[in-house]
Amino acid sequence: MKIECVKEKLAKALVKAEKMTSRQSTLPVLSCVLLKAEGSTLSISATNLDLGLDITLPVKITEPGSVAVPGNILSSFIASIFNDKNVTLETEGTNLKVSTEHTKTVIKTFPFEDFPIIPKLTDSVSFDVSIQDFIKGLKSVLYASSQSTIKPTLASVYIYSDEEFIVFVATDSFRLAEKKIKVKKHKDFSSILIPVKNIPEIIKSFEDISDDVTVSFNQNQISFEYEGIYLVSRVVDGSFPDYKKIIPSEVKTEVVVLKQDIINALKISNIFSDKFSQVYITASQKDKLFEVKTKNLDIGENVNTVDAVVKGDDITVSFNYKYINDCFQSIESDSLVFSFVDQGRPLVIKGSSDSSYLYLVMPMNK
């Protein structure tokens, strides 16, 4: 293989591909990117067997061929080249020679025949969607998914279509986040479960793109495709909990508060929280009070009173501070609505002017 290509385009593609490699696998070839030159394009592929990425670039090909080369080595070297616009890649025996006008290096390679095939989807459902909207949906809920893989369905983001919306949901059984993204057009589909550990790399691969991307999925995999970038991820085979059953249909106490005020109160309160990150929230319509309290026997205690509009019954409930704080990044409204039922029922948090997002937190028993 011998090719010449634009250094900046190659560097950008290698940064994306290198993130998909696996350095701790028992298969050393998975730490590599596969370079395949044919026709007038270079294909750069990487996989960790859970995710696969293929990027194609226009290049000048003198001699077609394939080579598997350690992704972190090649990516780091290409990114370090500053004075040259073009790069030449050429295989010499079991090595890859990388050269520019001012520098050259030789990198040892692996047998490219051992590199796994990145699957192309068949019998799939496809639709086009703004990738930025899709990424927004993922970011809005992924932190609520389980970090444990004991229950794979909970260590996933659940995605389904609902009329003019694509709905993103995640839960770890202690809290739940739901985000509805309105789309101009999409094909109705039942549901998809994407492993949460794959989502950061999906986001990184497409976060610099603002156009529509083609999303395809079948029973085993989901793919994203846009102008020479093809990413495929496995999906989880299982049934997501019927989460709508746990969303309270009644509200006995409602509090409207400025988002920044509650963020500031929780930030101070966390200094005095215990090892369980426990925070007590009190709402009283009679006393026109919304209070955040934390107590640590080894440090002390703190009480913050927040300006708020309180309607309904008086209530005091304890929650995990971190669980409440996580949701604020997903709410665009300046003010929030806290909806309580009773001490044993979940708290629902929404933006006062945004019905597209819902967050539910279970109270602490202690």
C-alpha cells in the first residue's frame, strides 16, 4: 500500500477511530486501526467488538492495499506534525512508513487479516434525524442509567417513537429521566436499547456535525451514517421497565423555584451532607417556606431557605443530593417545578416552561 493524503483530514479521522480501539483486549489487533486503500479512498476502521467505526477519506493512491497499525501510535504521530500539509503512508514488509516533507517514521504493524469485520446492517429500520437533536436526547438522560451491568436493560438508554417525538429514557431504579425530542419527520419504530457505555463514543463521533444523519437498526445493532462516517453499536436484547406506571398521576404539593437558587442551596448543603449524600427538603405553604437541610454528625449542619411559591400540603422528604443535582444540566428553563405526593412517593422535577423533560427521584428510606 502507498497513498498520499491531507494531514488534517487524516488526523481528524484517526482521533475518532483511535477512541474505538481496545487496548486491554486479549486480541492485540483490536488496539489497531485498519487502513484499507482502494479506488480513490482510504477506509479507516476501528472496533472494540462492542462498537465499530469506519471513516472514508479521498486520497491519492499509488498502490492499493491494507494494513493494521496501532491506533494510538499512528494518531499521536500524525497529530504531532505541524509544518506539513500532506502525509505519505507506505507499507514496507511488516512495517508502515509514514513520511512528510520534514519527518518520517516507521511503525510496526499487525496482520490485517486478523482484524474483525465491521458489520453492515441488513433487515433494518432506517430514518434521518438531526444528529444534534439525537445527541441532545442522549445527553439529557444518560446519567440516570445504571452503572452496573447486572441488569443490561437498566445500563442502557431506551429510545422509542411517539407520534412527532423521539423519546429518550434512562433509569437505575432510584431515579429516572425522560426527554422528548420533536422531529420533523421520522419513521415510526417500536424501541431501541443502546448500552450506556457506548453512548459517549457515539456522541464524540458526531458532535461536530450539524446535519441530518441516517440511523438504522435491527434486533442486534444500531448504526449512524453520514458522509463517509459509519458507526455501529450493539443493542441490548431485553424489555425496558414500564416506567410510566411509576410516574405519579397526582400532586399534593407543588413548589416553583428558580433553578440557580436551588443549585446554590444544594451546593452549600453538600458541604455538610453525610456519607449517604442525604438532603432534607421541606415545603410549607402555611409558612411560605422551601428549605434545604443537611446534617453530618462529624462536621455540623446547614439549613438554606430558598424563595419559592409553595402550593398544597406541608411535606418533608429526604433525597440523595447527587441525584437531584444531576438533572439540572438537562433543564433549560430558569425556574423549576418540584411536585410531591407524600414521603414514600417519588419527587418529579420539570422545567416550568419546558414540558419535554421529566425527572423522577425516589426518596431515601433512612
